[in-house]
Amino acid sequence: MGTQKQTVGPMTGKERVLAALNREPVDRTPVCNPTSVATVELMDLVDAPFPEANRQPELMARLAATGYTELGFDSIMPVFSIIQESSALGCKIQWEQKDNWPTVRMREPIWEDVDEIKLPADFLTHPDTQCVLDAIKILKKEYGDEVAVIGKTMGPWSLGYHCFGVEPFLLLSLDDPGKTKLALDRMKEATVAFGVAQIEAGADALTLPDHATGDLVSGEYYERYLRDLHTEFVDRIPIPLILHICGRTVDRMEYIAQTGMAAFHYDSKNQPGESMEVVTERISLVGNINNPETLFSKGPEEVRGEVYKNLDSGVQLVGPECAIPLQTAIENLKEIPKAVQDWHQEHAGLN
Amino acid sequence: MAEITDIQNEIIVDEIEEFIERADERERTINTFAKVAPEMQEIAAALIDGDNDGVDEMTKAALESGTEALEIMDDGLIAGMGIVGIKFRENFIFVPEVLACARAMKAGMAYIEPILSASGIDPVGTVIMGTVKGDLHDIGKNLCIMMLRGAGFVVHDLGVDTSDDEFIEAVEEHGAPILGMSALLTTTMPNMGKTIEAFIDEDLREDVKIMVGGAPVTQEFADDMGADGYGKDALECVALAKKFLEEEDEDWDEE
């Protein structure tokens, strides 16, 4: 049964998350979403709506804290979107309204050639990166002893989509692998710089989204372009890293498990059992409760079923597969920690 | 029924043998290529390889040697894209490779389209495509458009963040019988339903078949919103569009 051992005494959420990321014994499986648990209902509850909660540190921290105070998760994640550092790099952002996530205008790329890649001097003091750093400081001070404060730094493959545009970047990867590797090599400095700054701000772990998803590219692509870079991040960003890639990824989990990352946040398109078989004990898995069909569209009973499926397979950290839909009902989210507690009670003494 | 040995081009033969597993698709593809001229097989093979320069040169040369534009489009470009679509659906190739094939198709169509337009030949059908309001993601929509164009449809691409009014205006302007909407975000997929409502409000719902797709969209969600069809990938999008046209033809026949 994964890392659960009855001999472990009561833990704080923070201890639980960090132990599970290291595949060490835990008192119970931690509930964690390394992407976002922000919802419109939670925004209303604490008066911290989008888009302001993506741009003002106090609001960002207040909304993020609800993941712990209202939902009972073991982690807090203040970075609700994937645009903060792209904004600092110069991408145009559509900030949207309360009921939608901000998005990079990828049809208006900022770079066409590898030689244009440049980390601006104000990259870490830009309002949209600074906001994250300040929010982490607030959360660390307020909740740092109780729950894991998780930051987020985007990987170079995702930054490539944002800065070059999805289609130009994917075509470049086919037409000129050498230039693509050079581009990734240059963009990775943004990943490292923002990651290290979040460690200094007080983050306990970092999510590293890098969307080399099976919906777009092959597993062989991950090996060719990203495995070694992700291994390098483990050395250069000295904190537990949680790689996040949406979609079907089981064909690249073997390579992902070789990187030395602490965990992989995986999508419901991959079955817990098959995924655990591939990664074995080399990397923890986080996930993988379905967002659109279950959390968004169904009820607590179905949520509970998916939580149990993950726990039965030995998945080390349980939570939604990705940033949850903003209209998700709170009762569905609260069901996740409840179901985890119940599963452990039912299995007490069996481990 | 044709045999695979009836196909001259070795690359096409290899592609069929290696990548087309379903019996019906294999039979259909063999039948298609067995009756196709060797020059068209070469164009198809270049397209499958993503060789846009090759497709460019061969299309130009074929036109200069007197081959009809329609033959090049149907027997070379569309036939080649048929194999590309199957390889993509079966995960033998991924988006970068499809993008390269679509670029090659575009290189050929740059010569073909003006000739077909001037000669007044009707396209297979006309489709309006767009990503819904509030959503800036378009790779899935663009793949559908590539496959639709690869199947001979004329597609008007409204891009991303498309409002109800923009969808309605485009359908009316082009007299399009088919509308396709895409969404990647769970926050924006309800906007598909709102657009369908807008067509009802404008009394235009009966004039257009509406198909939807996108990573978080499901058949159940599409049904709840009142869409006419849901496609989980680009090939299903093409199949749906063809089905809608067949239904339209049947309706005409009945009238």
C-alpha cells in the first residue's frame, strides 16, 4: 500500500506532503493539488476574485489559503494559472473575468528566432512574478508550519508554446532539433530563476508544468528534448519538484521516472494501476481525479470512487488531475479529504 | 477489389502495410491508390513525409504536364492526408508531424485552389470553425481544419475567442451548413451551449448542423448542450461533417 505505515505518528499536512514526495512513511495519504483549487465559490467566500487574485499578492494568498482552510487539503498552491512568468517575459495576456483563467495570447508570439530569447532584467521583479513571490511569503508566514506551500515554475517546453506560439514551436521541433534544443536551453534559465526565487520566498516544493503531453507529442519526444533538462532541474532547483503534464503520458512515465523529480502529477487519461506499475518506487504520483467528468459534472459519490481507486493502487498523493474547473462545487472538493480519511480508517491495521 | 500489389509506389505500399490496421480502412485505401496514377502516388507519398518542397514541385510539374487540378487534389493530396489522419489517430505520428503534412498540403493547394475557384467547381462542403468565447487555445481546432481541408472541405476559420455573433454572422455570410466549435478549458466549454442558444434565438438552429470537440468535452456534454455531434479527434470531425452532408442530401432527395 505505497507509503502508508501504521507506526507513523500524527503528522501536519506539511510533514505529510513532504514525506510522501520523498516516498517516506506517512500517517495517511496527503491530499494535494499541485496546480490550482481556486473556484468561483471560494473567490466569493473570501472576496478574492479573478483576475485580481492573479495579480495582487494579498488576494492571491487569501484565495490560495482556502485550499487548506475551507477544503482541508494538505497543501496550498497560490499560482492558479500558467501565465505569471510568461507575462514577465513579455507575452500578451488576456486576463479575463472572474469565471475564467487568464491565458497567454499565443497567436501573438513574442519570439520568432532562438536568438531573440532573452530573460528581461526585471524578470523577477515584474509585477506578475513578484506577486507570486510575495504571496508565498504571506502564506509561509501564516500557514508555513501547518501545510506545504507549493510554488510553480513553468518548464521550457511550455514557455516555448507561450513565447513562440504552439504551432511554430512544434514545427521547429521537427524541422530543426538543434535549434529547438538551443531554445529550450535558453528558456530553462527562466524556469531555474523563478524556481530558486520561490524557494527563497519560502516554498516547500514546486510544481513544474511542462506540457509535452501525449495529446501533442510522442514519448520519444520527451526523452529526446526534456528528460535530461528535467534531470538538470533536480540539481539546480534544490527542492522537491512535482512535474505536471496533462493528457495521456503513460508512454513517457518511464523517462519521467528517470529524472529524479520527487513526483509526477498525472492525468485521469492514465489509470492509477498502470501508472504505478511503470514508475514503481522511483517517483511519487499525484492525482488523478477527473476534472470535467467527475469533479465538475458529478457528485461526491463519484469523487469518492476515484479517490479510492488511487489509494487502492498505492498512489502517494491524492488530488485533482489538474487545475480544477472554476465552477466546481465545493462539496465535491471537500469529499476528497473525507474519502482519504475513510479509506485509511477502513484499511487500518491492514498495511 | 484491388490488391496492394496494384499500387506502384513503394512508400505508399509500406505506409499501408505498416500503419493501416483496420480492415475496412485498409481495403478503402488500397482501392483508392490502386486506381491512382503513379505521379499522384508520388505526391501523396511526399505529403505523408511532410515534404512541402517536394509537393510544391510535383504539383507544379503535374499541372504543367496537363494533369487536372481536381485529380491532383483528390488523388494526390486528399488521398495522402487520408493516411496521415489514420496514423495520427492511432498515435503513430503526433502533432508536429501532422503540422508538417498540412504544410505540404498547403504548398500543393496554393496551385490548385485558384484553378478550382476559377473553374467554379463546388467544394465538398463548407464549414465554419472557431474556438469559443474566452478560450485562446486553437491547436485542436486547427488540426480539425487541416483534416477537413485535407478531405476537400472549404473551411472558414474564425480563430479563437469567438463570440456568438461572430459564429452567426459567419454561418449566414457563407451559407455554411456546418459549424464546428472547440474549447480546451472547462471554464469555456459551457459557452458552446450559449452559442447554440443564440442560434435558436435567431431562429437559425435548423439551418446549421453544429459539432463540438475539445479535450474536456464529452459526448454526454455535447448532448446536454444540444449539439448535433461530438468528435473526439480530427478524423471524427471529418466523419461527422461528411455525415451531416449525407443527411442534407437525403433531406433534399426526400423533398
